[in-house]
Amino acid sequence: MRAAISVIAEKGTAALRMSDIAARAGMSTGHILYHFGKKDRLLLEVLAWSQADLWTRFQQAADQAASPAEKLDVFVRFYLPRDQGDERYALWTQVLAQRHDEVGRQILTELLDGWDERLEAILREGRNRGDFADVDLREFTIRAVAMLSGLSEDVMFGRPRWQHTSAHAFALSALQRELRPTDQR
């Protein structure tokens, strides 16, 4: 899986060959094809594996957070790509750009919904504790994830507007401003 992520990040999905992944992993192409069948299925499986790993690390970091505000910071940090060369986010963009059958769309929907569910849980906890404003969880989540996705594209493209601040700081500030309880504004 790690070999596949690195080859995808280097070559993109259009130029990707199963033999490239097999060579990087030290396996035969036949072995790769036996387990995954076709390239589209391999990409989805690699993405799902990558997300499971990322969510495990996210949950460990969130469990160490002392407050919903700190968990929100962790969420933003894990959602946004680290930099223009972030392999995991490159994989997302490559896979999302492809056409998918119903099974593929279902897998992608579940992965995307996983981000929404994690954010909603943080928001619910913060709202219940009185740390966050009483926002409509679903509507706020949709807007927040859309903003983070747009910022992620900026980071991956290397837009120069992030030279004076980070996309992380910008996103966190915007979310915190909206989540600040009315009596604290």
C-alpha cells in the first residue's frame, strides 16, 4: 500500500502502471493483479487503507486533546495536506478525478462521510459543553468541510497567498470565530 501511494504521488493515476507498484513493493505484477484485479480497484483500496491509517492517528491525537477546541485544531491539521507534496492528499485528488462504478462511489462516499462524522462529533461535544455556539451541526459541517477542501486545493497547488499565514491557521480562525458562543463575541 505504501509503495502504491508513493508511485501514485510521483506519476499520477493516468501514467500509473501496476508493474511500477509491483517493482516498488518488491513483488511481481501478477501478485498485485491477483489481489486487486484492476487499477481502479487498487486505487480505491489504497485510499481506504490510507484513510484508515490516518483516522487511527487522528483518533490518537484527538484522544490526547483536552477540549473540543483542541480536537477541532487536530481535525483541521489532519484534514489539510501538510504541503504541496502530501502523498495522501495527492491520492485523494487522483482518485476523485476518476469515473467510478456504483461500488467505487459507495466506497468514496463512506470515506468522505467519515470526515463529516468526526467533525460533527467534535462540534456536538463542544456545543454540549458550552464551548461552541449552538450551530446547526449538519449545515456547519458541510460548510466547514467545503472550506477545508478548497484550502486543501490551494495548498496542493502551491498558491502563494499562504506565504504569510498557514492554511491551517486561516481555517482554524474562521471556524473558531463562527463557533464562539454568543456571550463571548
